[in-house]
Amino acid sequence: MKRIRKDSLIKEGLIKFRQSQGEKRAFLAEMLAMKTLNCPFLTRLQSVFENDTRLFFIMNFAKGGDLMNLIAKTGRLSETQTKFYAAQIVIALGTLHKYNIIHRDLKPE
């Protein structure tokens, strides 16, 4: 990932859906849904562009970092902190599910 401004970053990924127009349509529909999501616990997708081999996502920059770095810094979370972050995750997943989006790779980083 590259930071392009104080409040946004670029995430780069290989294009893997070139073979199937159906896969590309499904991906674009999911991107549109992600762009409209309004949840304080989800990183907002600002824009997307592509070249011949790569996709680029312009996303809001999460100042606080990820949960994995927090755990690495603190050693472990207290019960209160764990409940706090678990509640945020539940709210974020609830928002995704409301838009029929399933997050299949949930992890702390």
C-alpha cells in the first residue's frame, strides 16, 4: 500500500477476473456497494481504477492502524478493550451483511 495523502492510500492488487465477464460484473457490483457503505468502523472506498494488469483502490487511511499492531505493541488486550473492539467488529459485520456482503477473510491485520 502507498500513502498518497494524509487521509487516503492506494491498495494495489492483481486483476484476476479478466477471464470471466460474470466475475468482473460481480466484482464491480461489490465495489459499488462498498463505496456506498456508511459505517465508522469500515475503511471507506473512495475510488477505483485499473491498468492492463492491476486494480488500484483509493481508500481512507485508518490513522489508528490495525488490531494486530495494537496487540503487538501492548502484548495483550484487557477484557474491556477486547469488548470494545469486538463490538466495533460486530457493528461493521452487521453493516456488511445488511448489504449482502460477506467478509471471508476477517483477521486482525
